[in-house]
Amino acid sequence: MLRTSDLDYELPESAIAKEPANPRDAARLMLIDRASGAAREHTIVRELPRLLRKGDVMVFNATRVLQARLVGRREDSGGKVEGLFLSASSDGSEWTALLRAKKVREQTSIRLIDESGADTNVTLVPLRRDAHENGAWVVGVRVDGAEAAASKTPLDPAAILDRVGHTPLPPYILKAREHTQEPVERASDRDRYQTVYAKEQGSVAAPTAGLHFTPELLAQLDALGVERVEVTLHVGTGTFKPVEVDIVEEHPMHSEWCSMSAAAVERVRRAKAEGRRVIGVGTTSVRTLESYALAIENLTAETSVSPVSSPASLDTKLLITPGYRYRWIDGMLTNFHLPRSTLLAMVGALLSDQGTVGVQRLIARYREAIEKGYRFYSFGDAMLIV
């Protein structure tokens, strides 16, 4: 068992990255030996082609981040309301969203405000508390004007959010920016909080390890002979939820939708059979790979048939803690994560399967990173564990 206190560490506010590295691949990179947990080198992400080798497989989460942050004002009082889009009904007429205001009441109209600060023609009306997501509301969505009158089709939440939503930067970045003279929201956020290879929309937070890659760096990895595989996991708010129980294994793990094509599964399994390394880019890619590995393992055991057809998609609640045996993952590129989070437990489990040894090694590397001035969290620097 892992105690939540084992995942704690002190981080000065100055170490929280408020802006992404420019260019993307200029972010610092700590190279860590998986077997010993020691830091072998301090370099930058642009050096990845030197650190990897021909035949390695890198797995990327190709999800696209929605403009899911909501800003509006109550039409009765003018009071500010902030929120986060989570999901929508099949016809788009009702959304599930986190809402934060002095008082949220049913049937109180909230007019959304776009990134320029102007009123939009989209109104949200809280209908009822959501029965499944703590703190969330089911809201009715109304689009006024000729645009709505001309539309006979269901509402498209992604298109509406693209027009009226805001980049869903983590609250700690917005809070850290409040102490600067620059605007809290930047015009560059929409582009920089998105990977260059993003495809299918569905995430309310970015798979942040992927933010370090440029088209040029990807081309260099291709030329080296590093094989690229894409999966999709739509990142939800639960990914960053702190562990609030004393024992990490008792944490009620959130569910996330993920998908991996049959071709992608075959490429990863072939690499494993040939002794080539499989390296997950970010914890979401790792979670997808290991969820599929376990699902296929269970299907094979149930049917006694191999190979089995892999599922088209999964709703995964996989919680990886020390003692977990990684099936497909040999290495990981990942950012520096929040204290007391399941992400720390997952990365620590890669550094050792012996009790809390891996977590202790990871926290030691975090302290080293703080001493050496690494930048933390979503816009921060990274570590490569191989």
C-alpha cells in the first residue's frame, strides 16, 4: 500500500511554469535511468533523437483539447460565472459543466463571454445538479439569432465552444499569472495548449508531455527510425484530482474514454515481441496502452484464443501504483506533476515495483529538479525515463 503522504513534496510558486517553452522543444529534459532511478543527464527535449534509437516505438495521445473553459455573467445580477464544459447530450441541447459563482441557482440565465470579453449569443440555464459528477450542473443551451433559426440540426458543442469558449488552462496557471503585469489569458494560449499532432476533439485538458514536440522534431525522429503510434484518450478533470484518502489504492479513480486501433495494437505487440522499447509520451498514452494490454490479457484468458480482437474503445478506470507490473510500457516521457496525485504514483511505479522505492526515487529527482531550476506542471519541463 502507498500512503498519500508519500506523494507530497514542497514546490516554490516560482517553479510553476506560467508560459510554455519557446520554441516548444527548448524545454529542459532530465534523462533518468529506469533501473536505478538516477539522473543520467540534463539536456533539452530537442536532443531526443540523440537519446533514442532506431526501432524504438513512441506512443502519442492525439486527442484535441476543446475550448472548454466557460466565462459568463448572470443576466439578472451581472455577477461573474466561470465554468468548465465536461460533456453534452446527444443533440447538444444540454451540457454537463462545472460552474463557479457566488450563487448558482436553477433557471438563472448565464450569458457567455468570448475571449475578447464580448457578450455572445449563447446562454446557459442551470437545470439541475448532475447526479454523477460532484459540483457539476446539467445546463440547457440556447443559441440566439439567425444562426440558431437557420439550423435544423442538433447543436454542435465543439463548434460552439470553438467560438465562445476559452482555453482550459489549469487553475494554478491562471492564479500564478495574476501576479504578473501581463493579461491572465493570452492570445497564444489556444495554440500552445494544443499538441501539433492533435486530431479528435474531446479533452478538457492537454496531454502535456506532447506539447514539447514540433513538426521538425517529429521529422527527425522519423528519419532516425523511431516508430510513431497514435492512440486517443480524452483527458478529463479527474486526471489531476488530488488524492484525498490516506491510502492511494483507496482513491475512487475517475473514468476516461480511450481508443487504440487494431493496427496500433499490432504494432506495439510486434515491437514487444521483437524486444524493441515502447515509450509512452505522457501519462495518458501510458494509461491507454496499459488499459488495452490488460483488456487483451483478460480476453485471452477468458476465451483461450490468441490473438483476440482488441476492443474499438474502452472506458478505463485503471489506477497504477507501485507494485503494478507494466505490460507494454518500457519507458515514459512525462512532465513534473502535482503533489499527492495519481500521476506521481504511476510514474513512481515505473521506477521500481518494490514497495515505495520507485516513489522515493521519483521524489528525489523532483527535489533535484527544483534545485536545478526546472519548470513544473503543464507548461513546464520534462523527464525521459528509459
